[in-house]
Amino acid sequence: MSAKVIWLFAFVALYWAYCIYWGIRGAMTAKTASDYFIAGRRLSMIVFVLAATATSFSGWTFMGHPGLVYRDGFQYAYASFYTITIPFTGVLFLKRQWMLGKRFGYVTPGEMLSDYFQGDAIRILTVIVALLFSIPYLGVQLGASGFLFNVLTDDLLTINQGMWILSLVVLIYVASGGLRAVAYVDTLQCILLALGIIVTGIIALNIAGGWDALNAGFAKLAASDVGKWGTTKGFGGGDYNAYFAIPGVIQFTAGLGVETPVGGLWTGIMCLTYMFALMGIQSSPAFSMWSFSNTDPKPFAPQQVWASSFGIGLILFFFTAFQGMGAHLLGGNPAVTAETGLIVSALDGAAIAKKPDSIVPYYFNHIADAAPWLVGLLAVCALAAMQSTGAAYMSTAGAMLTRDLYKRYLNPGADHGTQKLFGRLGVAFIVIAALLVATFSRDALVLLGGLAVAFGFQMWPSLAAVTWFPWITRQGATWGLAAGLIAVIFTEKFGASIAGFVGVELPGGRWPWTIHSAGWGMFINLLVCLPVSAMTQNAEARAHRMKYHDFLRQHASLPPEKKGLVPVAWIITLAWMFFGIGPGAVIGNDIFGAPNAGVDGWTFGIPSIWAWQILFWILGVFMMWFLAYKMEMSTVPDTDVEALVEDIGDEAVKGAAD
């Protein structure tokens, strides 16, 4: 057994010991159902900031994101803006959900929505969204952990063996300790995730010979037409190497029989709607429960602005770029090597071209002889990143199965112990389901995984109704959510597979017109929600909903002296979305120098598209600060929120109408 593998198992053992400790500690302190499901509403500030950040940015950020930057170039690197768009959802909804949870004692979002809308259909749909999100998302993460250990142990463990063994510890600590154990483990996982990405980026930069050598290599590559997508060929993005430019605003041919879009997939509208999909992470049912678990909203703004937008943003826009784009110059792209040469042959180009996710393990292996202990540490960083999100979704989905199905319909009088037991059984069901799908049908897992975040985004109208817009009715929210989920399915590969099975060919294919399924889903969602809400207005139901909104207006309204800032907030937000992550991003292709102008022709000595992304990352951090702090969307209310009930962790839901 090599030194690398010995160090790997040593660090994994230490990491597992930490996880199991918190599982045992959480089990000992979880006296009530509320303790188990939402940590007794007593998470500390630093724990929430780190845990929510770890939950938002998973192993996909650690391994998948660099691989796609490598595969598609800087046009895909606009996806790094999810460091801002994910917490943007939290800015809109988390504080107000916390206030409602504290006021009425909610444990799950299903309880909140069914109470607000006075109907159970929305509760069932919320549980379905939670399951459709958690099972495939968890399966993807667990499968990636198995692949990582297969590579790093030099095939000592197969992918399936690694996946099942690594999943066992997650199941033990999540099922034992509930959300409190998840949160305390996530604090370490967040630190390991950030550390791992930074160190791997430094490894890539060091192999390349430093900042100047890396950009000199980019200049040579940008002056050629080598790459997966060739050149952008004038679709509004200029005629440039597609690794260094987005291919225009939109492509109306993509998805209509054209398998490969001209110049690349990541048009301005694709980047925008893909960011919509990733907004689904903090609008997923799991994050509603994260909001309920806090003592007050004090941690929300630091997590959204500084930990996520600034901290993780800094890491992705620099260190992930070093990994992904740098791989082209380090032997990771045979076509680039043949055409333009390379800095050094450090990566297995054939293997990486076949499976871009393998870039990160190959960076690890590059230093195996010089620093085997560091490989072990980095492997645990990657493992922690993969498990951070999955653990949170396991815990919260298990809670929703217990509270929204078992307790609601089968055993309304279930006591604390019974609820905790069924919560643990729910966690086990979700883990086993994810592992079985990942083991026996990876193709199905990939298809389902593409649906997860887009499903989460479809919760926006329902959450907006509860927190902002009383005119959205139960019928509008319910039918809109159902229609949005169906639209997501049939604009993804999964829907095409279903249609093909019954002999129907969908006209649009996957992501028609380079619009992500999340965008199509929300379009159909609102197309149903808004008119149905207009046609189903009812004075009595409206009066019930207004009790919630009157409470929110009393505790969460802007002071009069800040009312004039509302139009400014709208302008800043819409302008940032249009130019930073939307159609206006095409300006960034060459505003700071054409991609083929070389280092001397680039205003800041780096490719224009990269400089544009860094600029709008900085502006995005300012936008988030303005909304979270200045507009008080994530700050502590000036007046205390008084609970109408002590807690409903062990009793029936009591609504505002009571």
C-alpha cells in the first residue's frame, strides 16, 4: 500500500471520528422532535454561517465545476456567479420565513404552506419536491465520492465499494443526531471545502509556472480556434475562440434538432436561466428548515454577503479558474497540446477529456510522491464537500416525511420519541434509495440529477406568496407548482427519455433555444399561477392570508426614511442580472481587449471575459450588501417576534387564523 493511500485512510478515520462524535452528541441532546428536526431553533451564528455555506456549495463545486470550466471554457465560468445567486434567494425569503416559523411554530415548509394556503395539496407537492431534490442530488454526491476514492486508492476500492462505505458514516451521524449534528459537521466541512479548492488551485498555478506564465498560455490558446466549441462565429459574441467568449445572447436553433450549439452552449440567456436553476438550492424545502433552526436572523446577512458572495466567490473566480482553464495548458487537452503546445505535461489528457470531473483527483495525484500527506488531506476536503449538502437534504427530507406525511395523516398524536424514530427511518430510506439508483442505474441518476435544482426553483412563487404577495391564491400556487415541475421534466433529458419510451418525440429537446429547464419551468409556472390566482380570489381566504402579511409588515417593513431606496434596489438588481449573468454579458467578451489580442492587448493583462466576471463579482457583492444590510432584508427585526405557540414539534399545527 502506497504512502498516499495510508495517509488517505488516516485522514478519513479522523474525519469519521469527528462526524460520529457529533452524531452521538446530537442524539444525546435531541430530547424533543423540535430538537431533532430543527436543532431546537438554537443554532449559533457561526455554526449557521458555515453550515449554510457548506450546504449551498457541494462536492459538485469542488469537482464538477472545475471540470466544466475545463470542458467549456470561460463561457461556462459565468456559472461561478452562483456564489451570489444562491444566497440571493436567501435574501428574499429566509428572514421572513424565520419570522413565520418563530411566530407560528412551524417545523417544515409543508406545515407553513398548508397552513397559509389552507390546503394539503401544496404540502404534498412540497414533500415531492424535497424527495425529487434530495434523492438524485445525494446520489450524485455519493457516486462522486466513490469515484474519487477509486482514483486515489489506485483501484483498491471500486467506485461502488467506496460509495457504500463512505455513505455508511453519513447515515450514522445524520440519523443519530438530526439537524444539530449535520450543522456542526457542516462547520468543519465548509472550512475543508474552501481549503481544498484553494490548495488545488495553488497546485495548478504552481505547475503552470505562476500567474504570468498562465496568462501567456491563455493568450496563445485564445489566438487559436482549438477547443470543444471552435469559435463563436459571430452569433452576437464575436468571432473568437469559444473558450474565451460566450456565443451571443441566445440561439434559436439549439435543442431543435441541432445537437451542438454553434460556438458553445453558454449564451447570455443560458447563463441567466442556469443561475435561476441554482437559485433553487436556497428555495428548496431544506433551506426553509435551516431558517427555522435559528435563534434569530442575525446569521443570515453574514452568510449571504461575506461567506458566500465574497468568500466562495473569491475562491471560484480565481482558484477554480486556475484548475479548469489551466488544465488546457498542462496536458489536459490533447487538441490544445497538438496545436499550441503546452507549459508542462502534468495531466492525463485522454482520461480528462473523457471524464472532466477527474481533473481534481489528477491534480491530487500529481503531488502524491512529493507530499502524500497533502493528498490525504485534500481527499478528505473533497469528501467533506460531497457530504455537506447531502447530509442536510437527508435530514430535512426525513423530517418532512415524518411531519408532513406520517404525523399528518397516519399518527397525528405521535410523541417525540415516535417522531424521532420515523425521522431516522426517513433518513435511511433516502440514503438507500440514492445508493441503489447510483449503483444500478447511473444513467438514470444523471438524468434525475439534472432535475434537482430546477425543481427547487419552482418553489419561488409559493414562497413569494407566503412572504411578499398575498394576492397569490392556493389554487394558483398549487397548480403553478405542478405545471412548473412538469415543464422542467419535459425540457430535460429525463422527459425526452419518457417521451421516447412511449413513442413521442419532443419538438424542443433539452433546453430549447439555450434556455435552461429552470427557466422554462418558471415560465409555465407563472403562466398558470398568475391567471389562476386572478380567477380564484376569495375574500375569506384573502383575509386569512393577510393575517400573515399584516404581521410581516409590522415587523419587517422598511423604515420610512429608506422607502426611497426601493427603486434603487430594483435598478441595481436588474442591471446586475442583465449585464453580469444575462444577455448583456456579451459585452464582456472583448470590452477589455479582444481575446486574440494577447496579454499586451488586454487592459488588465488577463482575458476580457475573465476581467468582466471579476468586475461583476465585486459589483455583485455590493448588490448583496445593499439588499441584505441597507435594505434590511436579512437583518434582525427592530421589534421582537412573539411566538403564538411554544413549539409545534409535538403537537398539531396552529395557524394564524386560530
